[in-house]
Amino acid sequence: MSSTSPSPLHLAVALDGTGWHPASWREPVARPRDLFTASYWADQVAEAERGLLDFVTFEDGLGLQSSHYGELDGRTDQVRGRLDAVLIAARIAPLTSHIGLVPTVVSTHTEPFHISKAIATLDYVSTGRAGVRVQLSARPHEADHFGRRTFEPISLESLRSEAGQERLAEHFDEAADYIEVVRRLWDSWEDDAEIRDVATGRFVDRDKLHYIDFEGRHFSVKGPSITPRPPQGQPVVSSLAHQTIPYRLVARATDIGYVTPHDTEEARAIVAEIRAEQEAAGRADEPLHIFGDLVVFLDDDEATAVARRERLDGLAGEPYTSDARIFAGTPAQLADLLQELQSTGLTGFRLRPAVAGHDLPAITQGLVPELQRRDAFRRAYEADTLRGLLGLARPANRYAAAAAAATA
Amino acid sequence: MSKPLKQIHLAAHFPGVNNTTVWSDPAAGSHIEFSSFAHFAKTAERAKFDFLFLAEGLRLREQGGKIYDLDVVGRPDTFTILAALAAVTEHLGLTGTINSTFNEPYEVARQFASLDHLSDGRAAWNVVTSWDAFTGENFRRGGFLPQDERYSRAKEFLATTNELFDSWHGDEILADQSTGTFLRDAKAGAFVHQGQHFDIHGQFNVPRSPQGRPVIFQAGDSDEGREFAASSADAIFSRYSTLDQGQAFYTDVKSRLAKYGRRSDQLLILPAATFVLGDTDAEAEDLAKEVRRQQVSGATAIKHLEFVWNRDLSSYDPDGPLPDIDPDVSDNHISKGRAQVRMYRDPLATAREWRELAAANKWSIRDLVIETGNRQAFIGSPSTVAKTINDFVQADASDGFILVPHITPSGLDPFADKVVPLLQEQGVFRTEYEGPTLRDHLGLTHPDEVRDERAAS
Ligand SMILES: Cc1cc2nc3c(=O)[nH]c(=O)nc-3n(C[C@H](O)[C@H](O)[C@H](O)COP(=O)(O)O)c2cc1C
């Protein structure tokens, strides 16, 4: 990284089907019939890696996609169906060598024990490039796929009521417990637990394997993991947040929060709120990235980008709206915007390509060189692990530290 | 005229978390790094094996209240490692052991359908039914299942995942860019299942995969397990690799098929089999003996004796005589997280028999454990082993074998290099893969054809 750049900017891309615009699949570059093949995803991630991006995220969900937040929409004019994100990431890992791989997992209905070892294993097969994006699901129709819990109907409006906030807080508390269990399990083996001591016949030193003995409202987990501590020690944990309750989860439990400011003022307020929560959680000294999420339409001139957006909105039959700001313009304009937003304390960006086949290469071949000209982005990968790329040290094992303290 | 030669099916079991795996050998590599799995899978594919097989255990084993530390400990997540292996192989089937007690059908169906897509039709599922509360302590749902319900849940679990796999037929995705129709049918993936163990409904979100459904394996051995296999599995992973036991098991299980309207070639019997190769038979015998001593150290011998005695025997000398004290026959077992412990149904009789054997042969504890333990299934020169395997298969002791090498990850290499070419020369093992999917390798029909056949008859 050039020394003239005050702080490097981190860049990730969020992969979701053929792109984030609901009509993206109708573009000639879209390859909608390939969505359920490995080669489609391999090509996307290879392009992201050519652009030296920090990582890609993979969206996922335990039900069909929907244009409504809380229920299915019965539509047939948009992409429906998807493959398991952890398995896509694992399938791509051996084909790449530097880029981080961050699948989405749904904490509400899955087992923290299974997910902990799955992400640890993703870290092994990628030799230290795994992360996870934790998402919860309050959707009644997804709960019906499991039949263990019943959720009341939910909408974005109802979430804003007091009862809605309470319900949200409960879901996020469960997610916090979930991340705690996943993290404890990653540490449940000390790094040097495997000793292969032929003299005593012992393969492991069992004093270096730890029960995690987690007991919470929704689950109890004994441990240790069946999978040894992954190469990064703690793979990178991330989550998307739009308001106080989820900001608190970001601040308490994650390494990266994705946020959706629409201007610098909002960005500054969000960063301040998360940093305050971080301090309140006693994590002020720990590095915590805050990435701004943006949907992007990128073209060589602004008018073309805007026209493309309008054409796609026309195909979709309605203007595309998003939780994140939607940008349409040139790589230079986007670079200006990112640097301006960065000045508020955001440490990176997760870009959501409107049309994956068009806007992902526009990011890697347009935006990235533009940022490099400004000494604002790496010119070569400087590390082999995702933590390394994000400037996160390999953390000490909480149980090893405790054991050392006990004997000191 | 004699009956036509059967074609042999061969698979490779990644060395497991038990004392078959010799970690103390200088040649032994990592059991967790991806490079070991990639090496093993590539050897299996180079040798044109049908599939790679992974076992699973969801809690570290314990003995006497402590984590068992004498064997290899630790393994990766099954789905994740198989998905990664799909990237470094092209034809090899990918079989994962996945438990039906500590999972939910919607999630497992998504994972297998995804794996099948991402491997272009090479996924298989070994359905196991461990139900114990010990393992349950790692899960939300805990150890809620009484033992006698394990197969009722497993059956319903499998039936439910089949409903999910079949909820997409394969023609729903139009993705017509000009008309703007992505899905032919808004109800794609719709399902309703109401049963004793699962009451679920909604829409499945993974479109139909290349094989329709993953290939189904079963590894239970009880009467219920065998019925489950006869009714619902494509293949059985059995423990009977000797000629007599293999034939008895083969006859038993295949005879159960008719009542489910299935033909004998619709269920393959594939026992686990260890092997030791040498340049000559004599050399292989010596080597095999040495490997058995590596597999059973003095410390391991004591621990294995504890399975029968169900007591702490750590004060006994492995090179000394067997304990005079009798086994503890109470239920509360000293060993947890192992399937084989329940094999000793009458510990008092076993102890008596073993004492007599040891006395007659002047065996120490360690000698006894080595001598009463399993010999390797195939010991000999490459030509002896090739001939034995073929004889067993032609004599209906099995339809092939799932080979379990004792060295990670290179233990399969000599078999691939020396035995496989001999089987190919004899015309009983493929020289090229028949097709792209695991169903093709195993000669199994696609589930759609099975459905069509049943509808026509
Ligand atoms: C050869 C063989 C291999 C097995 N491998 C596994 C395994 O990897 N993981 C597991 O949980 N159970 C495993 N089992 C256990 C069985 O699948 C089954 O759940 C258990 O034996 C109880 O069923 P049963 O009483 O019908 O035998 C295995 C059993 C056999 C015979």
C-alpha cells in the first residue's frame, strides 16, 4: 500500500443471483440459466479476485426470495431459488488464493454447532480466507419450513412499533448467543492441542480441548467442537444493520458491520452510534470495521448508467428501491463518493452490483484502477488471510489465555 | 454356462477417527488440512473409484469421563469438505455421513441438493441414526430421541427430504429473458408434510439437482436398520468383509427387497474393508502384523479392554495378564460416543472366553486385544488381493468394497497403483467412468425413471 494514502479503503462485493436489480437476470450478460452451476460462481469470484477485492459475500435464505419482507410474493418474473451459500463458498475456495469468502448463514433455525464447524472447515479449505455473515429470519413462512417455532406475521412497518422492537431485540439476542457459541467453539481447541506424542501414545493433549458449556435461552451447547481451531483462529464475523438493535449486535459481537447511510451526515451518525455501543460493550480497543453498503450501476458516463437503471426499472415494472443508497454514475464519481463517505469513519464498502455480469467487472476494471490512481486501494494482495487483508491480528485463544492466567 | 462376471464397485473411506488409522507412522500426514483430502480424492479418482466416503461423529468421544486422546481426534464439516472436493475432482462420487437426529429435513435437503448441483450430480448421503443424549448436548434440540424411535425419525426424515427433492421437477426454470418469465410455476417447490416427527410446509428453495435425489446409503446393522435399507437405500455400508459373514449379510438384506417391490440390483452391498499390501504374501502378512501392533498400543489395549469390562483398568499392565475382576454389567457405560461398544452383548461371557484364550496362548492384555481384534480384510501381494476381492464379489459376499487405508492421506496410493490395474485386466473394474454422475458409476437408475417404471407397471 502506498504511503501517501492515509488509510487504505477496503472493498467487498455482495453476490446475489444475477445481481441486485430484480430485472438484472434479463440482461444479455446475466447467464440466469447458469445460476445453479459451480462455474457461474467461480467466474464471479475470479473476477472479484482479479480486482484485488478484500472479499465477496454470498446472500442466502431459508425460503424463496420475495419482493415483500415478511411473506412470499408468488412472483414468477424474478430469480427464485438458490444454492446453499456456505457450500458455494467451499466449492470456490480451492479455485482462488487470496480473496476472502463470506457466506450468509441464518442463525434463527440452524445449529450453531454445525455452522461453527462449517465455517471452520471453510477456513481450512481456503487456508485462512473464511468469514461469515450472520442473518436472522423472523419470517413466519420460513419458520414453517422447520415446524419448531411459530412466528407472528411481520412487516417492516410492524417492526417499528414498540412490540416490533421488542420482538426484534429477542431475535437479535438469540443471534448474539449464536455468535458467542460459534466463536467459543472455534476456540475450543487450542492451536497446539494436536501433539502426536508417540512416546505416550497421545494424539491430542486433552487439557487443550475445552468444553464451552454455553447455556442460553434458546440453546445450550457443550462442546468442544469436532473441528480443530481454524487457520485464522477466529474467522471474520459480519452482519448487516439498519438501526440501534442490530448496531448493538455489530458492536458487541462482529468484526464487520454493513450499514446503509444515504449521505455523509447519516454515515457520521451511524459510525458514532456504533462506536459508542462498542465502547459500552467494552470493546473499544478491538478493531471493528464499519462498511457502507451501496447498490451500484457503473458506466463510462453518468447518463448511460442512469439510462440503464431506468431501462431495468421499466422491465421490472416499478422503480427499484433498496435499504442501501443506489448509485448510478462513473467509476470516478463513485470513487469520489466512497472517499467522501470514508471521511466519516467508514473503513470500507460492500458494493452490491445491480447487474453482476456488468457492474462487477465495472468495479474491478473501472473503480479499482481509479482508486489505485488515487493511492486509495491496494495494487497487490498484501496478505494470504482474510484477517490479514482487513488488518485484523490473529486473536489469542480465550481458553488458552484463561489457562495461562490460572497457572500464573 | 456360468453367470456373467459382476463389475466391482470400489470406494475410498477417508481414514477415520478410530484406531484403524495409524497416526504414529512417519508417513502419516494431516487429517484436517485440505491438502490431505485433495490428495486422497485425487488418488481415488485416478484409480476410477466410484466414490469417496466420509464418516461423521458429532461429539468427541470420551472414556472414563475424559476426552479420548489415543486416536486421531478432530474432523472437518462433512458438507463443506465435500463441496471443496468437488472443485478438485470431476467424476468421483462424494458420499457424506449425515445424522438424521441432530438435523432438520429442510436444511439437509438444501445442503444435499446444493452439493449435487455444485458437483454436477455426484452427491450421496449415508443416513445414520445416532440418537444419544451425550451427542445431543451439542445441539439445540438436545438428546430428545428414545432409542426405539431412531428409525421412525430416520424414515420420516428421509421421506420428508425426498418430498423436498421432488418438490421441483426440473422444468420450472424458464429464465426467458425476452418474455420476462423466470419461473414457469409460482408454486415451484411447494410441499406439505404432516407426520409424527415433522409438521412442515412451504416452498423448497433449491431447484431439482442433476441426480434428482442424492444416492442414499445406510449403515445400521440391526433388524430395523436392515429393513430401512431394504425399503429406502441405494447402498449399504456394512461391516461384514469376510466371505462367510459377507454372504450371510448379502443374502439376508437382498431377500428383504422383494416386499418393497425392489429388484436385487437396486441395493448395493459395500462393506468397509482394510487392506495391507506387500511384494509377496509373506511380506504382506508380516507387515499386517506390524500394523496391528501399531494400531493397538499398550494404552489402546487397556482402553479397548475397558469396553468389555466397563471399568477403569488404567492400573493394569498391558503386557501383563487379564484382570481377575469381572466386568461391570450396569448400564452406565464407561465409553461414550462410539457405535461399537454395544457389540458386546454379554460382557461376562466375553470376559470368561478371553481369559481362557489368553491363558491357553500365554497372551498379555495387548496380545489378546490384537489377536481378537479384526484382522485386515485383505492381506497379500497385489495379485492375491485383486483375486480375493474379485472372488468375494463374484461369490456374492458383496458388490464391492469401501476401502479404509490406515495411513492418511497416502494409504490408498499403492492400492490405486498396483491392485486396480489387475482388476481392470480381469475385466471386472472400469477403465473409464461410464457417465458423469454417481448414479452412473453405481448403475442406479435416476429417480424419475424409477417413478416412471412404477407408474407404467
Ligand atoms: C460400518 C458402519 C459404519 C458406521 N459409521 C457411522 C458414522 O460414521 N457415524 C455415525 O454416527 N454412525 C455410524 N454408524 C452407525 C449406524 O449408522 C447406526 O446409526 C447405528 O449402528 C445404530 O443403528 P443400528 O442399531 O441399526 O446398528 C455406522 C455403522 C456401521 C455398521
